[in-house]
Amino acid sequence: MDEIGQKLRNARIKKGYTIDDLQQITKIQKRYLIAIEEGQFDHLPGDFYVRAFIKQYSDAVGISGDDVLEEYKADIPNSQPAQEEAPQENKTRSIKEESNSFFSSLGNYIPQIVVGIVVIVIIAVIAFGMIHRSQNASSVTIPKDNTTKVTKKSTSKKTKKTTKAKKTAKKADTKSVSVKASDTDDTYTVKNVPSSGLKVVVTGKGGQAWIQFTEGSNTTWQQALSADEKKETTVPADTTSFKIQTGNVNNTEITIDGKKLDLGTVDSSSSIVKTLTFNIEK
């Protein structure tokens, strides 16, 4: 067992905490707490979370997290959030070259295109003249059919009813989604979810944040989001609840149906790990 892990484990036992107790206190998953005690830092979501989780563990068992990080700084990974690099110069240059090549080739065929259009117009004029002359030569008076008016009137009524029904259904489905914080901390109530599902976007804000997304009892996805990286999920309309667990609430931004939630700012001395619960009201 790693020296830092042994120290934290002894402090936990001295406090009288089990791993399950510590999981409830820190909101850190049990398997990550065990990995910390065993010194298996590579089992955590990423190097960024090793320092954050060790600090929370230490504070929870009565040891200064800052002192632990300073004492064992040689053994603890110290990574900076990876910044995504997405150079697009070569791709943009290739697209411009292809576009210029296309228009250059198209210019060589302009004379042929113009001649083709003129020929088509002449043929159309001749055909129209022949059809018009044929209709005048064989003009026949056809008696009016009154049933046509009845059919049109009936069809018009049906169309109006169908249109009205569609507008009513559309109006009911386009009510604005509302998200209201409940009296319980970190719990929200979501109303007026459209039949097409609820669009939820989670973004890494200003730094890296580990996210776990759960619908009902099933984990949909979990991922460490870098700064400005987004992950979009559509929650089905028949879902009753979903949860978003974040390893760093200060670096997390959540948007529901285009509306950004106010998650506030957590002081560095408090737990940055939070589990947000969203109950969908039918």
C-alpha cells in the first residue's frame, strides 16, 4: 500500500468512518476512494482529479488537504488541464483550393451552357404554341359539375379541422421548458418536457471537470471534459429523472433546453464534487 494511502486510511479508521461513510461525505465514488488508499492513482478518471480527490479525502478525515499535497507532491501527479488544439489551416486551404478548381472548371463550360439554355427555351416556345393551337381547334363545352363544389367545400372543412388540430398539438408541444430548484439542495424540478425529448448540454467551464450522466438507474456516459468542451444529451420524454455528477462544480456549466442553470460558485474549502438531481414532472 502506498505511504500516502496508508496515512489517509489510518486517519479514516481513527475517525471511525467506513469507505461507504466516506463516500456519502465526499460524494466521491467508492472505487476511487479505495484506489487512493491503495496508491493506484491510474484508476482515477485522470491526473487532474488525483489532487482534487486526495484533498477532499484528507479534509474529510481531519487532515489538512493542502499539507498532504505539499508533503507528497513528489508522488502525486501534477497535470494541467489539456487544451485542445484544432488547427484548421490545412483543411481550410484544401476546401478553398477545391472550390476554386470547381469554379474554374465550370467557367470553361459557360458557352455550352448558354447555348443549351437558348435551345431549351426555343423548344418550349414551339411546344407551347402547338398545344395552344390544338386546344383552340378542338374546343368542347363541358357542362359544370355541381358535385365538385360540394367536394371542395367538404374538403375545405376537413382541411381547416386538420390544420386547427395540428396547431393545437404544436402549441401544446412548444410550451417553454421550466427548471425550478427545489427546497432540497441540488435538486431541480423540470416541467413541460417536449415529446421529442429534453436537450441537455454539459460544458467544461474554465477548466477540466469529470462528469457522470445517469438516467434513472442507468449511467448514460461519463467523461472528463476539458475547458470549453461540450457534451450534448437528449433525455427521452418518458424519463422520470436524471442525475449529473460533477467532480468540479466550479468548472461545470449545464444548459437545459437552451437555458443555463445557475450553479453558483463553491468555496475551495468546500466539496467541489456535487450530484445534481433533476425530477421530470409529467
